[in-house]
Amino acid sequence: MSTASVAGRATVLDLAPNDVVASSSNETGVDLLPYEGSMICVLDAEAGGSGITYAVKIQDSADNSSFTDLSGAAFTTTTANTALVEKLVVDIDDCRRYVRAVITVAGGSGAGAVSVKGIAFPKYG
């Protein structure tokens, strides 16, 4: 299969829509049932202001209600007032049906834009 064929099958999942984040949040669950294999998760965090840090992780759930942390699915906590772009890989076949991003804001005052995207591949296609 050519690289173009693989890229053409990829679906971008919005685990945390791009938004200015000033407080901690649990994002909405995303259904992984239509996908398989590895999902690349990308964190894009803007410098949040004096003393602000972001700790972002991925959680999974069987019922889209009770979530627990996925092992190895935490991004590096941002350094105060420093932007960060980072990726991690999640094996969808080892996840329960739903995943979400959890953003924990700590430190001083201020806010910055944060987004988390997942790049996944459909089971059939």
C-alpha cells in the first residue's frame, strides 16, 4: 500500500477542540468503535502565561461515563509560559470503546490555546 493510500484513509478525531483554556477540563468522549490499530495523538499547547502549566492525558471508558487513565498516554507537562507540540501513540485495540482528553491547568494566572487531535484509521476502508 502506498503512503498516499494510507494518508487518504486517516481520520482526524477531535479529542480536545482548539480553545483557550484557563481551567481544568474533562473533554467529551470519542467513540473508537469504527477504528483499529494505532492512533497518533497530537497535543498543541500555546504558552499559557506566567506560571501556567498544562498536564494532558488520555483516558478510556467502556460506557462513555466512567473513565480511567490509559497507561503511557500522558503528554509531557508543559513548562510555565512555554508552548509545546508533542505526539504519542495509543493502540486502539488495547483501549475500551471511548477515549477522551483530560486537561489539568496549574500555576499562576493566564490562559492559552490547547488542542488534542487523534489520527486514526477506519476498520473497513
